Amino acid sequence: MCYKAKKMKFIADFHIHSHYSLATSSELTPEHLAHKANVKGIKVIGSGDFTHPKWTAELKEKLIPAEEGLFKLKEEYKLPTTAFDSQETRFLLTAEISNIYKKHDKVRKIHSVIFAPDFEVATKIQNELQKQKFNITSDGRPILGLDVKKMLEMFLDISDRILFVPAHIWTPWFSILGDKSGFNSVEECFEDMSKYIYAVETGLSSDPPMNWLCSFLDKYNLLSNSDAHSPDKLGRNANIFDTTLSYSSIINAIKTGNPTEFIGTINFFPEEGKYHYDGHRKCNICFNPLETIRHNEKCPVCGKKLTVGVMSRVAEISDRINPIERKNRLEFYSLIPLKEILSEISGKSETTKEVTQVYNSLVVKAGSEFNILLNMSIEEIKNLGNEKLTEAIKRMRNREVFIKEGFDGEFGAVKVFGKDEKNAGVKNMLFAETNFETTLTPRNLISFDLEEYHKLKLTFKKEPEKDIIIEKTKFHSQVNEEQEASIGHLEGALLIVAGPGTGKTRTLAFRIANLIEKGVSPENILAITFTNKASLEIKKRIKSIVLEDKMPDVATFHGFGFSILKEYSTKLDRTKDFVIIDDKDKKNILKKIGVKENQVNLIIDGISKVKQNLKEPSDLKDSEAEKIFNIYENILEKENCFDLDDLIYQTVKLFIKFNEILTLYQEKYKWIMIDEYQDINYSQYQLIRMLMPDANPNLCVIGDPNQAIYGFRGADVKFINKFIYDYPASKVYQLKKS
Ligand SMILES: [Zn+2]
Ligand SMILES: [Zn+2]
């Protein structure tokens, strides 16, 4: 019998991450992913992170083979669901890799998504990377110091069935066409290997029409994925196919872009992105690319260079005025996530119980989120009994939406209802019958005069990016080249990777001395260490080099917190002579409250964890423990005490409650240095983020991810690994043995 698999229409989202990637949700497990994909109405999802051995082990344990190259969840792992497809979600093996390397004298940071046909190929890729001594176990999205073109060659040698897709191609810092560390074309990056690139990913920062403006992208099909870091974000971008369910058919559809098989993409509005337009947040200036070029990329209020966003980058290398000049266009649908719509209608945040309840009940009736957003007729949606939702979806599908573009780090907003439509956002109006009158016209694909932009561009000279120039320092003869560079680097974030015996303390002291030498006032400098010993040593060294009377503040994290609490003790209902209690005092207090001997250490641990993670007593799942915690806190207050964790915990709370105090410290410390950065915990990390909120602050951290010693204090090496993502403009120096 000749059996031919049937074609079906389905939605797929390939670029996601697992709980092994940095800064991702712990719920990124196969069972939660399958469940959430099901609720959203996504049939095929990428596994994400197949380069991580532990993740592939988990996938192998929880999945079984389905159609060719696809997998599904084992019956026993399925979570209860109300969606219609009862978790017949398919998994397809994908991974994202970050390549950082130098080409033509410029540092390149490129992300790519790789599709693998089976576990065998995934394992071969893992083995090859490990053979070449790359670290693939500390991050689900590994960073490789390898030319991405060479990596493509290497992977194709392993299997010619892999698909290689440049990821989110317009993000400024981590993509092939990105403004900061990318290229001006696919060919410049992949050279003769470009012929193996069939598709590129739009990412969240661009939609298909933006890409259609560049004729050099015509030969690549446009794929759209969510890059989800939590199950809730699945399907923010996605693809629609009409093929048989199998790896080969899907890959073939992506490669050919045949519109009867690769139907199109689902894209949420890129205008919401933090860097869509250009501008200067402090001066409240937001410009489209044309306005920016008219102002010579300068802020008209303060004269500083504007932060230039993604749309400007697209305009800069575009060669079309009208996006629909591209012939091989696929369908694309601009959607707003259902929870965002419900949140706008109810005036409640997306995470509230109220919105979640309405969302869940709608999914029960409609089968999935995408059924509502995309498939059901307006008449059918009306039958769900929600008049406002019906109107919202009608407007969204017609692109009749209000948009405020994001710029210079500030998120944009897309709204369905105008400010003066009073019935939107009123409590309990969700099911009320109302009449709507919309005066909006559908939004254009491109909303500024690109023709005028192209004319002006001919005469506009872009100021070249200033490379950091590091001058010779006074300490030139006493240090090696890498030490010298980290000492001489004056402004902007830097990470100094330094193991034991590399002259770390000396480098830090010289760096502070050099800042003072270059005119930075010592009062504006703060250096934080982990031990008093390190603190004293740095102070001693600075004293021996610097002639000034004034010294910068050098303290341990605890000492720093202590000095702030001392200054503002009354704001936290203590007097200036508050006492810091130790573990013995803690035990005594808990025993007095009536905690059993064998429970004391457990409770101490629990309290400490809550404080180090900036949580509240109510976050403890156990109501008895919560009660003890609250009594304990009351006693500390009554006795005019803090515990050791409070030195950071209460300082952060103080800053949150009294913004003006935080501002004082932000204005004082313009340069901050942190020693042993691999040892910081979450509360310390947040404290630093609060003190230095800018995108590229004068923050210098020193550490060695392989040397974390403060594990028992909740230290987390992920923060040092995350540094280059927190501060994408940062420079990294590696100190070698001196
Ligand atoms: Zn990425
Ligand atoms: Zn300005």
C-alpha cells in the first residue's frame, strides 16, 4: 500500500531557549513548553539549546520520536490542558549559538539558529565543539570565539541536512546586520558560504516589510521566531506552514519559500522594541530616521549624539522606498498577544488573576490563543460573548492601532483603544455592551518619508563610531599589556577576567590611581570588595601611588551597605547605633520565638535566601515559616538590629522606597569597581544595577567565572557570564599571569 502523509496547516516557532540558558525561566522544560505551545495553538516548536548535553539528555528522556525528525512528549509527562489539541505538540531540534570574533579589525558578535535532523547530528555537533575546547555546558546558548563562517563549514561537514539561519538579524549588538558589531551584508560575513544560507530571522525588532526594503535580502526567506525566555512568550513571532509534518518538509519549505507550503509569518509589532526609533531619553526626544538625519544625529536639547535605533539601521542600508517592490513576499500578520489586549481592556496588568482567568476561559471556548487572534471569524469571536474583545481583534487585524515607538532604551506601546475612548480600561467593563467608533486609518507599512531620507542620506556624513583610545598610562613600565589596557580604559563598562596570580589587586589599584590622575574626583569613585583584607590592601596601594588627600571609597559589600543604613537609619525605624547581629544571636531569637532546635538552621537558611533574592516573607510557600519570618523581623526592628543580609536587602528596599536617596548615590558614584564579581548574589547584583542604570556605565568588574568561592552565600556565576549581555557595549580584557 502506498501511504502518502497528508498536508496540514500549522504554526511553528523554532527559536526558543531551555532552562539551561542564562536568564531564562525555570519552567522552560519539555512538559511546560508542550503545554504552553498547545494553549497558544503552536504545533511545532524548536527544542532550543541542543548544544547543551544536559538538555539533550532531558529531551531524550521526556520525548519519543514522532514523524521523521520530529518528537513528542511521552504520555506520562503531559500536563492537564483545556486546549483542543491535547498537547500533540511536536519538537524539532534547534539551538542558538553566539559567535564573538574579529574580522577586518572589528569585533563581530553574531547569533545564529541551527536546525538538526536528529539527536545523532546534535551529539556530533556537541562532540566537535568540545573537542575544540569550547565551553558548551555553562550556557544553553554558548559563546564561541570562532568565525561564524568557519562554524557553518564545520557543521555542514557533520551533516548537510542541518539548516543554518542568522538570528534576529537587526539587533544592534548580536546580529549579522546589527549596527554595532555586524556586517553590511550576508556575503560580507559568510563569503563563499553564503550560498548555504536560505533564510534569515526577522527577530522581534523587525517585521517583514522592514526587511523587504533591502533588495539584497530578496534571496533569503524570512523566518520569524519568538526567542522565548519563558513559556509565556512562545509564539510572540511564529511561522505558518502548509506541509506534511516532518523535518524534511519543513526545512524544504523554509529553503524554497514556496508560498503554498511556507504560508507566511506572525509578527508582533516591532515598534514596541526598546530601540526601534532614535532619540535621547533624558531629554525626551524621540525621532524617526528622517528626523534624526535632519538633526545630524544630535539631540536638539542637549547636543549629545542620539541613540540610533533599528529602523534607522534598516533605512541606512535599504535601497527601496516601497517595501512591496519585493516580489517573493509571504503573508504576514501583525498581532498583539491576547493577554496584552485583555490587559488593555481591563486596565489590569497581564499577570493579574483577573486577566489570567479571562484568558483561560477564552482558550477553553476557542481552543487556542491563535484561533482567536488569527483564525476565527469576527462573527465567531462575537459569539464568545465579549464585545470589546471582538472590536479589539477587528482593529488589530486591520492594523488600526495606536503606536508609540520605543527609543533609547524605553519600550514602545501598541494600543487598540484611544485615550479618549472612555470605555476602555474601566474596571468591570469587560463584558459590558458598548458602541465603538473608530476613526483610525490602517497603519502604513513604513510610517515616515523614506524617499526624503534616501535623498538626505546622500549628503549626510555619519560620524564614525569612536573606538576607545587607550593612552599609555604612568604605570606603563610596571604592568603587562593586558593590565595596561584595563588600567587605561576610562569610560564605559569593562569586564576583566582574571584568575589567581594575575596581578588583579595591583591592576585595580593602578586603575583607580589612573582615573584620579586623569581628573576624576576620588569622591566619585567606589570600589567594592568581598573581604576586609582585600579592601585594606587596595586602600594601602592607592595611598602609596596617589598624592591626593582625598581617598576614593573602598569597602566590602557589607561595609558599603552599613554606611548607607547608618546615614538613613531613621527611615527604616532604627537609630544610628543599630547593631548587626550574628548567627548566634539569630539562633537565640528564633529559639525564643519557639522554633524547635532541629528547625533553627533551616529557618535561618530560608530567611537568608529570601533576603538574598530580594523576596518578601509572603514569598515563602509555607504560612508557618512566613509567620516566624515576620515575628523575627519585628524583633529586629524593636531591638534596633539588622542581620548581615539586611545590609544589602534593606539598602535596596531603602532605594526603592526613597528614590531621591538613590539619586544622591547615583550622582555621587560615577565610577564603580567590583572585585571578585563571580561571587556576587542576586541582591548585590540588583544593588549595582540600581546604582548604574545607564546602558554603558563606568562599571568595571573583575572576576574569574571558574573561581567562585562564596557559593554558600548564594553567589551565582551566571552574573559574570551575563555581564556582556547586561552591558553589550562593554569591553572584555583577559589578564594573564604577570
Ligand atoms: Zn540571540
Ligand atoms: Zn539630549
